[in-house]
Amino acid sequence: MTASSASSPMSTTGGSEPLATLDAGSRAHLAAIAGRLIPEAHGMPSAAEVLTDDRVRFVLQARPDLVEPLRGALRVELGDDVQARLDALGRGDPAILGALHLVIVAGYYTDRRVRELIGYPGQLAIEVKSGAPSYLDEGLIDAVLARGPVWRDPVTGRRAEVAGAPRTYKERVWSTTAGSTQGGNDGGDST
Amino acid sequence: MASEPADVLIVGAGASGAVVALRLAEAGFRVVCLEQGDWHDLADYPGVRLDWELQQRKTWATSPNIRQLPEDYPIVEDSPVSPLMFNGVGGSTLIFAGAWPRALPSDFRVRSLDGVADDWPIDYFELLPYFYRTDRAFGVSALPGDPAYPPDTDEAPMPPLPIGSAGLKIARAHTRLGWHWWPEFNAINSTPYDGRRPCVQRSTCQSGCNEGAKASTDLTHWPKAIAKGARLITGARVRRIETNDAGLATGATWIDREGAERFEPASVVVLAANAIGTPRLLLLSASGRYPDGLANSSGLVGRRLMMHPFANVAGLFEEPLMSWQGQFGDLIESLEFYETDEKRGFVRGARWGLAPTGGPINTALPSRAGEQVWGPDHHLHVRTHLGHGANWGIFAEDLPDETNRVTLSTTVTDSSGIPAPEVHYSMAENARRMLDFHIERATESMLEAGAFKVEVDRLMRYSGWHLLGTARMGDDPETSVLDPWNRTHDVPNLYIVDGSCFVTSSGVNPTSTIAAIALRAADHIVESRFNQQVPA
């Protein structure tokens, strides 16, 4: 039941060698800009060092739509002065500047060493533990219940008064099984 | 094509369309659904891959104007808020966060209680049995007993998901402040449920759940509906709803992937294409009999669009919270300031939902933190933000305004040549005051919890997740498009079951309420089938 294929827009593979679209001059501009935006400091490497061909290739293969705006950001007419180039893009073409930022940041923060240095292991799969949550034992739910109903009674227009409303969680039945593990149907239709 | 016309033709395979399809298929109806998108496999979703944050900004972006996939249609935006949606089997449930709060009792009585907007023709308590049924069908993890709602008689299908270090920190702060908080109701499995795996806290819910733990209707409803005989046609872009001389809907003309025009006949038509797609289709279906668009004798089709103006209040904490993890559907919520207090200078209120904060690419790029994130201090910026944040998302109730509307573009079309929708929307002064008040209170919440800095996005552009109100229900055909059972006043065999039907927006994520209303409408279709007018 999947629509994906190698040529699908959902594919993460772009052109076979996106770096071929960047000449040496463009690569030099990219390195200079990367080093300016994310320099070596505070124990972290510069993006100029991190953005190897492998990293740039990874980004552009994942996002082939970034190739053209990147080429636009690195075009020779914008000169050799990094800050002047960034200022010109910010004034005249913020979308292209945004694409340039994204290529540099994505290349940098998908690098294994950088991720280790910032203590980011990636989005982990963490098992949800069963059992009563600690905030119940800590009394945090009881504190909410002790203040009584919060909802506004649509008949009176005032904060609701509910006779016998539980003021602690122990007054409720805590069910760890919490009903069936089957979603069942939507109806209960008897016809 | 089917050998026999469908009893019911549904347009759109998202939350509401799936609910209706399953209910009717179980009741023995011949159901056909036309969906312009396609199926997606769990392996399609980028959350498990290194390029996750890159894909979330393009192929899996929530805005169709950014994604620009073949199945998307462009939206012309005259609005500070971009409408968000997904076109595929499961619709926007594929990319929604999974938060599952219900509208509150006062939400259905806004005119009576606060003298603004309109009352609904139905109320919370009438919907309650449907909430219970949809909670089970979608699979909801929750701690029962939230005193922000009337007492429940049903327990939640699953125990609550963890609230995380950030949630615990804020919960303690609200205990000190004497403010409401509660673990969020999420349509995300905390345990194995209905053949689906539990959540693994990866936090990539908004680009599809690789575990199948989040309740998207391609998993929760469509396989069951198809097993009961429903026929789901993908790659089917509906151009118009056709009507006969008697004014009854006869089916839909649609365009297939090869560009060929087809017709699907049906006895009853149900629109479930969201509050932009549905009015677009009604306006596209104008005819000699219905010159202003189908079901539009009130002139309200497309009007009263509501999208919940959204602010984000982020607290930064010294200690690591690992806040890139956790269900994105929200860790906890607060409804402390949900109800009207006129001393605040506005009516109605907002819900707060505490969410994870994203990965390093999102953290490193310019954002509400400002544009100056570059240079040597870039590294300090990332260190202080990544995994150290807690975000209150604030959903402000959006009151209906007829000038906030969906129209048809005269210049922009989709890839099939069908006019694109134009969205004209501005935020009302009441909502601006509401957001300002809530931002101040949410800032207090963060500071009480120990945040050393609070950063605010006062109106987030890409936040139009909740599309509501463009074909409101009501008792009077002159002031509403739908009757209280979601049937159009003008066309007795045409139903609208998506968020278009909302009379007011509430201040909560609407999918739970949309699903409950859709199920109620489906029950009505079943119960009234022997009295239903159908084309000859």
C-alpha cells in the first residue's frame, strides 16, 4: 500500500551527483560562507571544515530542490566579500539566503562528530514504561482535583459545581488495563 | 468503475471521511471514497532517518504550498496564517500532532454565554457518546478525570503517555501557581492497541509516525472499512459535484492520474475535504440552478473561516531536558484561562499545549530567537536551546467573521487546471488581545518553572492546522449551510462532515470533535436511510 518509488517525490535520492553542478569557485564560496556563519569556537569545529563533499552531497541528494537556490547563492556576480554577499541575498532574495543557510546547517548538524559534541544522539526510540506515573505519587494531580471543576457550566454560565467530584486521584478507579486493547468498530450498529 | 452506483460517495479520505466510511460500510452501505492523494507506508516517513529535519521542511512540510506534490493543490494566501493540510489516505491525520482534546461545554453556547458569535444546534453532552466511540476507534491515551471537563463515564482506552522532564517541571510550577494542568489526551498508543505498536517518543509525529502508534485513519479506519466492502479510489481529484433537475446530488466528476475525466454516481454525497477543500468544491459546483455554488443559498459557503491564531512561548532551562524527544501531540495541557473573564478585555479563551522542541537543524536556523544566530556565538545558541526548551503552544479561539473566507482564484489553478482556493483571513482584535494576555500568563508559567529566558513567537505563520467554519451548521437555512445533522439545507442528499461544519472554533485542537460530529452524522445517515431523498 505504498506509492513510493525511486522516482517518487517521496524519494530521498536526488540527482546522481549534485556536486557536479557546483564548480570549484562555488565550493570555495560555500566554504567561506560556512566558516563565517559557523566558525570554529567554543570547542566546536567550523562549518568550513565539516562541510566536506560527502556532507554537501548528502544534503543535496536528500533535497535536490536546494541545488538551484544554492547555485544562485554562490553565483560569481555577488563577488568575493562574504558579508557583502550575505547582505545582498538578505536584501534581494531571502528565499535563496534561507536555502543557503539550510544547506550549511543541515550539512553541519548531520555530521556524526558534531552531533557527538553537542550531545545529540538523534531521535531515539524510547520504550514507554507502564505503571502509574510519578506525578500521581507526588500529588500533582491531587492538587488539581482539590481545586474542583474548572469547566464552565453552559446552563449557569459559572464554574461548574459537581456533587461528589473526586478531590483526590485515589477516589477514582485507576485501571492499568484501561479497557480493551482492540479498537473494534465505529458503530455498534445493530442493523 | 463500479457496476452499481454507490449508496454513498465520500470525497476525502482523512479523519472525517474515514469515520463516515467505516460506520456506513459496517451498516452495509455501498461506500465509495475519492481521494486525490495516495497511500503511504510507514517506511515512507523520514523520522527514523538522518535527513528527517530536511524532509520535514519540504516533502513532509505541513503546507501544501511548500510541499508542492502532484496531489496537492496550491492555496493563494491573503493571510498572516498559512493553511496546513495533507492530501493522502488518512489526510491530515498523517501529519497532525495527535493531540486529542474535546471541545468544552461552553464552546457550544458562545452566544448565550458571552453574547458573541452563535450557539451551536448541538451541545457537548449530545456529542459525549460519540466522543467515547471515536476515542476507542482512534485509540486514545489519557488520564481520566480532568476537572476541566464534565465527569466521564467511560475510561480512556489506554493509560496516559509520559509527560517528560519538561512536562513535570511545568506541572510543578502550575501546582505552585494554583493553575490547571493535565496530562494531554493523545490519539497515540501508550500500549499495543488494535494491532498497532506503542509510541516510542521519537517526536516526529508531524512527518508521519514510523511506528504506526499515532492514530492516522489509513491505519485505524480504512483497512476495516475496505474489509467491510468500502471502495477507496486514490489519485482521484474531484472537479465538481453534479446535480439533477430536481436539485439532488447525483455524484462527482473527477480527474484520474492520467488526466482523464470520470464520473462516479451515488445516491448520497458526503464531503470530507476540509474547510478549504470543501467550500472550494461547492463553489466549483455552481450551476444554473445553483449559480452561487452548491448549497450556498445562505451565501455562507466559504465564509467564517477560522484557523486558531497560534502563539508559541518557549522557556529555556539550564538543565538538560532532552526535549527533542516525546510525543509531539503534547505532553500536558492547561485550560486555566480557557473560559471568559471579561476583566481581561476580551471574550473566550485559549488552550495551552506543551510540546517538544525539535532537533538541531530547527534549533540552529534563524527563528523567533532572532536572525543573529551566526558567528562564534552560534554554538552557544545551540547549546542553550537544543534539549533545554519547553514550548507552550497557545491556540486562541477564533470567532467567526464573514470577511474571513475561501474564494476561487481567477488566475491560479492546480495541476488539473481546476481553480485554486484563495484564503482571505485576518486576525480579529479580540484574538490579538487574547493572545497577548495568554502570552503573558504562559511567560509567568515558564518563569515559575525556572526558565532563565523566555522567547515568544506572537503569531506563528505556519500554524493553520485547524481549518474550520466555512459551511456552518444551524437550524435556519438563511443563516447556515448545514442542518444539525450535517446535511445541507439546500441539497437533501448532500452532507458535509469535516471541520467546515463548525459554528465557532472552540479553542482546542478540533480533530476529536470533528470525528465525533462525523460519526454522529453517519449514524443519522444510517438511521434515516429509508427516508433519504435520492436521485431517480
